Amino acid sequence: MDNMTPNLIDEKRGVFHFNPNGDTPIFLLLDSDEKKAEVNKFLEEIRPGWERMFIDYPTVKTYTEYSLPDEFLPFTMDANEVKSYLPDAQIIDGKVSLAEEKRIFFDKSIREQISKDLSFDINQLGPEQAYLVGYMAGKNGESFKKIIDFAKVFGEQGIKTFLSISSGGQSMGDKILLLGEKLSPESAQSLFGTYGKIVDAASDVADIVRENLGDHATSEIIQNAKEKLLVRGKNLLEEYAEKVLTCQGVTCDDIGRELLEELELAKTSAFAFSEVCKILVDRGEFSFEDFKDIELAYSRSPLPEKMVQEIAVMHRENTKQYPEGLREYWRGTLRDGLEKENPKQMIVSVKYKGDVIAVMRVIQQENGSWYGASFNVNPTVRGSRIGTELLKKVIDELAQDAPFVADCYSENPMLQTYIEKFGFVITDTRENYHDTGATVHEITLSR
């Protein structure tokens, strides 16, 4: 026995952590599966038949101040007994005890109930399951039942949302349950499913970064992109939790319908693309020609119905804050422009893995100038800078020898960007644009 104990643990491999004032588990922190097997054998010799449980690292990270290795094994043992079996172990009375805060992991009756009600293998919890079970700690009675019922109703998608606790803290659990209560099942599933897509995008983003940055794809860049996506997912849940906080009846239904519309175009690939595109633009390395899986297309109308629908959804989301009259007028002109043949019109679109993420419709005028008739970006990729890159591309290719003109709603938050970044100037203002009651500026770029 003695000849194996020095190899079990040292200052680099981990820490025994205990509370000397109570009968609480002690944690053996492990750094590899090989070490886990070695320790398992050792513990079976000194504590035969004892229950043991392995929990994923993300769970531990949430509940302790330590920076821990990838594995840990909790078990109960008197500190002096630990020292007698593992003389080289480091015993620390730390500030945070997972055992005290999360006894649910070590209460056999509760573990059995969770295993029965949710079909979890409590000894091999996945990260999202561990966060859910951790959130259940300290809950009892109706509160405990409410969590169980939520997990049963919303299944894997609902359970996955508890990963947001990693970036938003335990209060995210309360917000997730509130969303499940206030929203219709269809709306809640859409929201939880979209959160899952963002989490999946965080898993995919490393490959996309490597594909497009090559040797410059550092672990820091990849980790930063992953963390931003996880925070984005958490923010999405928080945004709608805030909206439903005080809603009742029909108002909650309206929020649910808005949610379904907003998330209609949400796809895992688009979320991942969004973060990588932003990285490349910020580094000055973005190129339509070099970005893997991007397609820059120049098309003539009429467009295929599927593409018309995708662009219509984008436009609906991009203009939903506009006055109703202006919104409806521009939606009508957009659909006409996409569905009717017009030899003077060109539709420039950006697709990523087959999905439209940005599109611009331009029409050549009789005087030779180009009119930007519409410009829309998939809401999923807002903040990615892809819209700015598309506008630069179109202007560079079409507006070298002729003015480029567009109509811009006076309250459009992009108006200042068009003026300050691209050099547009306001050349006319119409206060009752096409009898819509809205003020619209004509903006012109001349080179």
C-alpha cells in the first residue's frame, strides 16, 4: 500500500478538501482516467463496497474557488485516516465545500429519486445534467417537484439550458423555470432549442476558426469565441425571462409569437459563423473569397420561393421597429422586387453553408446611378460585421464610376454609420414618404 500512495496525489495533481467540523465528503482531485482507475482500486481496498461518484469538471468549477483538474472523486473519510493511508496528501480546510453546498450529490435517497424520475445515471452525469442537479440542491417539496416536472416536459432541450448557470450563476435556474411557466410549450421549446444551437455552435467554432485562421488560430482566440457564444446563449434566455417576468395571459402569448418570429432563422452554423466572421473582420483578414463555405452570389429576379421567404423573414425582423405604414410599404416593394423579373436589378447575397445570411438588392437607374433598394441581414449574425463587409463589396464593385443612392428611415440606427463610415451624405428628406407618415432621407455616395 505504502509504495503506491506517493504516486496517487501531490501538489500538482490535486487536493484533499474537507470540513473538520462535520462529516462531509473529502475530494480527491484527479488529472486523468488512468489516475482515476488507480485511485478506484486503492479505495476499494481501504473502503470496500463504498459508493463512488465521478462528476464532470464544469460542475466543480461552478461550486468551488479552486482551479481544478478534469476529474474529481468525492468520498467520506476522517482526515487522520486519510493521512494514515495517504501520507503525502495535502489536507486543506478551504473556503468552499461542495459537500456542504451540494449535499444532493451525496444524499442517497435524493439521488435515487432523481435517477428514477429523470432517468439520469447519477454516477455519470453529463455537464447539463450536473448543473440541473446542482440547482436542485436545497430545494424540497413543491420547488423540487417543479424542477422535475420542467425536465419531464421540456426534455433534453430544457435540461440543456441549465448549462447557462456556468456563465450566469444559479439565478439562471429560476429564470429558466419562469420561461417554462409563462411561455406556451411551443414558444418555450423554440427558445430552449435555440439556446441548444448556440451551445452546439460553441462546440463547432473551434473547427471554423482553424479553417479560416490556420496557424493564427490560437487556443486563446478559440476559447474567447466559445465563451462569447455561451454568454450570448445566456443573454438570450435572460432577455426573454425579463420580458415574461410580469406578463399575463394574452401578453405572454404575444411575447411567445414575437419569439417564434425572431428565432425562425436561427441555426447552429450561423451562430458559429457570426463569431468567426467578427474575429476576422477585427483582425483585418476577412475575405469573401477565402472564407470557407461562404458563397457570394449575384442573381436576377425572380428568386426561388425558399430564398424569397428567407429574405422576407430577415426584412420583417430588421424593420419591426419601423412605423407600420413604412414597414408595410417596404415589405410590399421587397416582395415585388424578389418575385418579378427586372433586368436592371441585381440581388447580391451571402450564403453560409447554403443559408442566406445577408442580401442586398440594387437597381441601375436611367441616369446610370445605382439605387440600393433593400439591405437585410439574418438576425442570427447581428454584430458579425458581415453586413458592413457586403455593403463595402457592393459599393466597391458598382459605385466606382456612378453615384450610389439609397432611402434610409430617419430613425434607422445605421444612418450615422452610413454617413460617418462609408461617406454617404443626405441629399433629400421626405417627411411623408409615399404617404406612410414616416420621415425618410435620401442618402448618396459619390466617388
